[in-house]
Amino acid sequence: MQKGKIGVTTENIFPIIKKFLYSDHEIFLRELISNAVDATQKIKTLASVGDFKGELGDLTIRVKVDKEKGTLTISDSGVGMTAEEIDRYINQIAFSGAEEFLEKYKTQANGIIGHFGLGFYSSFMVSDKVEIVTRSWKDGAKPVRWVCDGTPEYQIEDAERENRGTDIVLHISDDSKEFLEEHRIEELLRKYCRFLPIPIAFGTVKEWKDGKEVDTGKDRIINDTNPLWTRKPAELKDEDYQKFYRDLYPAQEEPLFYIHLNVDYPFNLTGILYFPRIKTNFDIQKNKIQLYCNQVYVTDSVEGIVPEFLTLLHGVIDSPDIPLNVSRSYLQSDSNVKKISSHITKKVADRLQEIFKNDREQFEKKWDDLKLFITFGMITDDKFYERAEKFALFKNVDDKYFTFEEYEKLVKENQTDKNKTLVYLYATDKEAQHSYIEEAKARGYDVLMMDGQLDPHFINALETKLKDTRFARVDSDVIDKLIVKEDRKEVSLPVEEQNDLRAVFEGALPSKEHYWVSFEELGENASPVIITQSEFMRRMKDMAAMSPTSSMYGSMPDSRNLVVNVSHPLVKAVIDAKSKQLSDKLNEITEKIKPFKTKVDELEKAQRDKKDEEIPQADKDALADAQKELNRLEDERAEVLKSFGKDYKLVKQLIDLALLANNLLKGEDLSRFVKRSLELIKVE
């Protein structure tokens, strides 16, 4: 028997392993089975080059739980180890047997990764004691047992093992008893070892016979040793890809498309990526791409390896150029990872371009589902934008699809304003904005449908990319001001009359909302009152609503414009009624206002060029008193106008019609509108 201390620089290696080296304790099983796979791959390599001339036999790796003994055992029929190799690869944990092996067999050891050393020591995260019973493949090698109880003390002794290979026996600690539950081990095997290249057996196959469960004695293999991404695309059919997707994501709908990655230069990368059918809540759909390293599961958090917009995809990526224990800092700095990320972006773009070119009709049918991925990519990745602008589509309100180039040709002549800017009109809600859409169509304009959750950001991005182009939502202004073709004439209504009419309409507006009343000459056939919302403010609020952090725009109340068409007969009727009903009262207040207005003007003129200390206090008080009385009289006049607007049914009716057209009239206000409408309808 040999005793000794493990060759480490500190006796605190085990506490470090338990607490810091591995953040996730469950990966111990991945590490140990990876070691077993490596040992098995090595014996296959040795046999292939003629160094090992014996029978390979059954190479299945077996995992066994013994709840009574409190042990978990991983057994392989790989190369095994001699006592000397245990001393070198286990006791001297600074060394790695894989490096030496790879150097010797670098031309044959296709992608073999060694995980001896610290990978093995992850077992102490869940164990009080660990045993290794192993027998080397070398002629005359004797089986040996290595035992360590979680301290630097170990012992090596002779053992019994008939065949080559290794058993790792974990004596599970009290705080890790979950790893003695078969369902827990099966869960981990399914997660980490589902696609390993060597068969993994856990338990036996059971069948139902004569109404009861019978043990067949056959190994229950839990992994697929030849998963779809390791096979050549030419060998596979669409049904194979669909079945693999269902195996990976049983509850998901059928995917839209798939991309088979198969690269061996300048790096090694295989995998299959799927476009799932999702339209909303895209954040919830992330972490669906599984990263593997030589078929060993690593993580489903692939940010840094896959461009952010493609984290919405589902599927599998496998690359030996990405290590098992990936760290964020490694991913950010490694040149291979950056190349892989760039290549995946290119492959996705190429595949979408191919589908668009070969079957545009199908591409258009799936566009609404694809749009989220493509717009996200175009917003966040300039290289993807350059590729995607060839197949990205605009959809208009009539459900017709256009490439960017096609759409520019369609609208350029009719929708270019007097400043040579091409204006793309768009809607976000076909029903709510119907009247505005129809108004635009009546002018011969086309209207895009931009109702995607990323469209506010996408529109901003497009305005920076498309030359001399801007986007305007159809309800952001009156149609003649959305695409200004010539200098507009001034409103004929005098400013004083506009101010009076503004107060009339303000009196009838909803008190909870803020509206700015303005006036336009839109012609007799246009609507008498139109509600619009500033393109800039609304877009800023839309983007703020999507941001996880609050912003100035997100907290601001909605602000809309109430545009009064002074050309309309009904508005003219309001102006006439105001004049008839309020003329005497308004003139009376106006006469009271005049002397105070004159006095304020005179006092302000007298004090204009003087310093504050040069103005007598009596003059300051006189100006303040006159201004106060002037303000009171002007407020009184405005209140008269607002009261008229509030009580005059036609004013309230015109405003409610505009609110109704924007789906803004609801609840009690809607009920009052219906009742008022019935009162206003006269039976001949």
C-alpha cells in the first residue's frame, strides 16, 4: 500500500473546489462522464493506430446508484490507469494526461479533450470519499485502488478488476443526498450527456407484460451517440430535422426554417439552428440554444457565442474550439469565439436569402413570424443589416409585401415632399387608425403596417440607413402636413378669433388628458376635428415603454393635438353660435380689459430700460395691481368661452367624434355620446 499527499500548493484545495472552483455542483457528473468518454475515445484511437491490439469489447459507460451504500458509480472500459499514471494525473493535479496524449496522437485524436485533473476533483463537491478502481490497457498492468476522503491524504493499494477501464465510486455526502435519487441522476444525464458519442447506460429497460412491469435486463441507454448535427446534411430529410426539433422541444410548434452548420476551417463548428414561431415576449424565448463541446453539454446561455439577436433561435451548436468551462471574459476576448459568432450570422443570412430567392411566396407567408428575428438583427448588427436588406420585407396595410428597393420605387414619385425627402407613411393599428389610412389612400399614398414590438426601434434605425427618408405615422398630423408638397396658406381666421375658438374647444375637452388646440384650412370635405399625436413624442414613449429602465419620456403624460378644420361648415356654425350667444358678454368684458391693458403697456414701457432699484415701489405696485386685474378679466373672458364650449352640444359632439375615430372614447363618455347623438338626430 502506498500513502502520500496530493501534490498541490495548498492544503485548502478541497474547500476551494467545494465553494469557488465550480459554481454549479451538479456539473460533477458531466465532468466524470466526460473523463470516461475521453478514456473510451482514447482506447478506440489506440486501436485504430495499432498500438492496442486487443478486443475493444463493450464500450458502454455505466452509471449506477446504490442508495443503501450511499454510492454513485461511473464505470468505463477505456484506457484505465496504472499506479504511476494515477500518481501523475490524479495526485499531481497540476498535470493533465490529455495534453501528453494529444501530443502523441495529435493526427488521430480527432477533437479528443482530456478532463483529468481538476475535472475529476469536482467529485469532492458532493462526496465525503472518492475511490478509483482502475486497470490499464497496457500488457501486464495490475488493477489498483486509489482512495481519498476529501483531504490531501490519499492511499493507493492493489485491487481486483478483471478488465481494463475505470470505476469512479463516489460516497455521497449528507448534504448532497439528492444525487442518490435515480430521477435526479437521470435528469442530469439527460441534460449533460444526452448526445455523448459513447453509449451511457443507466438502469435497465423495463416492459409491461401480463399487466405488470418486467425487467428485461437490457441496458437502458439514455443518449443518442450519433445526433443529427454530427451527420452530413446530404443524408438527412426535412422529416429528420422536424423530428429532432420535437425531441429537443416537445411542447413547441413546428419551426419555420432550420440551418445546418457544418464548418471545419478555420475552426470546427457543427450544429442545427431553428427559427421557432414566436411573435411576442421574445425575452422569454431566450436560452433555447444548447452549446456542446464534442457532444458534451456545456450551457444554454450562449450570449457571446451567438449574436444577441440569434439567441431567439432554438437548436444546438457544437464546437471543440469552445472550452467546457466557459467564462464571460473568455468569450469576450477569444478570437475563435468572435469568428464563430460572425460565421453563424453569415450562415443565417445566407440561408434566409436562399429561401427568399427560391420560394418567395413561402417566405412572404412566414414573414410575420420571421420579422422579429430579422428586425432585431438589423437593429443590432450592421453586417447582418447589409445582408438582410436584400430579403427584408415591408408589408403594407393591404397585406402586400415589398423589398426595400421595390417599396422605394413604388412610393418615390408620389410621397416625396417639397424638401426632396421621401416620406414612408405607416400605421400600427389598422382598425384604430382606419380613418387616417383611408385619408392617405385617398391622396394616392401607400401606408405600411409597422405593428411589431421592435418597430419603434427599427424605424429609427431605418431613418439612419435610408438616404433622405423619414417615417411618419398616419395619425401624427393632418395628411397635408405629413407630406408637404407646397407652401401652405395661412389660416384665414384672425388670431383673436382663433384664441376665442381655442378656449371654446378647450372647455369641452376631457379634463384628464392634455390637448393642444390648433387650426387648419382643410376644406369642407375633410373632418371638422382631427386628433393627432406628435411623431417624435409618441415614438420616444413607445421606445421608453420597451426599456427595462425608466426614462424621461416614459414618465411623461400622453399629449395630443386637436386640429380644428375652420373650413368645415360645422366649425363655422360653432363660430357663428359663439358670436351670437356671447357677443354682448364678451364685448362687455373686452371693454373692461382695454384700460388695464393700456395701463400695463404704459407702465411696462416706462420701466423697460430702468434697473430694478431705479423703479419706485409705487410704480412696481401699480404694475402688479394692473397686471393682476388684467389677468382676472382675461381669465373671466376665457371662462365664459369655455363654459359655452362645455354646454354647446355641437362642440362636444365634434370632439367626441374625433375621439371615437381614435378609439379614445370609452366608458361614461361613450355612453353620454350615444345619448347626445340620439338627441341630436331629428325625426323629419
